Amino acid sequence: MTAPLLEALALSKTFTARRRGRAASAVAVDRVDLAIAAGECVGLVGESGCGKSTVARLLLRLIEPDGGDILLEGRSIRTLAGAELRAMRRHVQIVFQNPHSALHPRMSVGAAIAEPLLIQGLAGSTEARQRALAMLDVVGLPRSFAYRYPHELSGGQKQRICIARALILRPQLIVLDEPTSALDVSVQAQILEFLGQMQREFGLSYLLISHNLAVVRAMSRRIMVMYRGQIVEQGTTEALLSVPRHPYTRALLAASLEPEPGVSLPPAEVDLPVGEGTSVPACRFFARCERRVAGLCDREVPPIAGAAESWAWCHRPHGGAT
């Protein structure tokens, strides 16, 4: 892979809240490494609550990491503040999961698309309005939509507006946080086709976050699999989906895709609760794994099995020694 456009190094985040007068902590992201090259689409998949959306917000500094670093074109953005942080966000934008809540209900479509230009000081009000109208052309909506409000639009139209708002700054990378999950299946296909077209036209890089492997398969060259705050497997889309190494990846595939005749893919078991005073196993998938070995998987941190671009964090990966 060429030099990364965006890179995360050992990125970590823990949330703390008080329950019944006591502080309780939850590790949302645990030492995550990822890299995205210019023009590349990388998929980040995992079940709800595994930390995917937290990674998205960390990469844009919408929330602050507890540890690790974030590099944009080789430059750390961890310490940026004020005007420097705002300038960085010209290059990295985000499209949120729910288009219905991502748009201000009292702001017209044209004003919503133009707003980033005004915030960044890149255009006056007249020029911003003209560029917003031009952006409606780009996303395939009539210019008359500039005078509509979100409640007048369908879900797919709202998501196109959110994409237009991200594109108007001409960013290098867009983080797509579950961009189709709130949409009907027929609309999902339209949005995915549109995103692919935008990538080709503008040379965009994407981090595509989803729990839907079919969506990620359609767009991504590489896939990273996340479980309970950690990346447990990554590889090229073809290799990872055809020969998954980590038991959790196989469980995801079994849950979302039709298995081949005669191939048995056992479903994952329910996570066993970890009570107070109980240590978390070295492998966080231990309680659900059909290949677990007591005394090994629960006590020793799994090694990396595989090559540089295709690996799984597992003591007993599929396709490896048993």
C-alpha cells in the first residue's frame, strides 16, 4: 500500500460514567491501528456497540482520544486546536448514520449545504449559495430543493444532501458512518452507486463503517473487522470474505450471508457476562468462540497470524494449525 493519507496509531478511548454513586468505565476503542491510502475505500465492520462510530468521531477529533495518535498526510492532528483544527476538517469530513437527525429541521437545504463554506471562511454568502446550487446538480437533485426543508424530503434525498454538505469542501477523505442503515433496501443501492460515482469523480478516500458485510463488500478494497473495541482481523475484501481467519469474522459471515451447501458455520454463542472482580480474558471473543482453548485463549494475548496485509489476531485461526 502507498503512504497513508490518514493513519491511526494505537488509538484508544475509555468512557466513564457514574452509576449508583460509583464510577464505571467501559473501553470503547482499544489500541486500534488503521491506515487509508489516497483514493482507497476501507471497510470497518462489526456488530452494534463494538466501537466503530467511536473510531469515526475520534478520527475527526469530535471526541478526544485517551491514547495513540492520528496522522493526516504524516502530520499529527492530536494537538491541533482552534483555526488549525478547523482547517484540518476541510480535508476530512463525515456523513452520519441517520440523515433524519443530521439536518437542522429549521434550516433550508441550500443553507445546510452552504454552511461549511461559511464556517471555514471559504466563501461569502452569495458565492456559498451559488456553490450549494451547483452541488445539488452534482448529487442529482433539482436546484429547487435548495428552498425545501428536511421534513419535505425522503430518506434517500436527505442522505444525498448530507453527502453534498460533506463534498462542498472538496475533502480528501469522507468517513461514512453507517450511511445506508436508516434507508430502505432499494434506496441503499442507489446511495452506494452514487458514493462509488463520487469517489471516481473526485478521487475520494472513504472509511466505510457498517455492520452490513454486503454493503462493505460492494465498495471496499480492504476490510477491517472490529470486536469489543479491537481490530481482530483485516485483509483484502476478496481474501477476508472467501477465507476468513478469525472465528468472529466467520460468525459475522454466517449471520449475514447464505452458507454454501454442505458447509457448516456454527452461530456465535451469547457473550458471557463479566462480573465485578472478574478479569477480562486475553481474547475478548473467548466466551463465544467455538475454537477456544481454556488456559490459552483466556490467559495469553493472541498472536498475529498471517501476512502484513491479511491477518487475524487469534491463537487458532481458521486455515492455520489446529
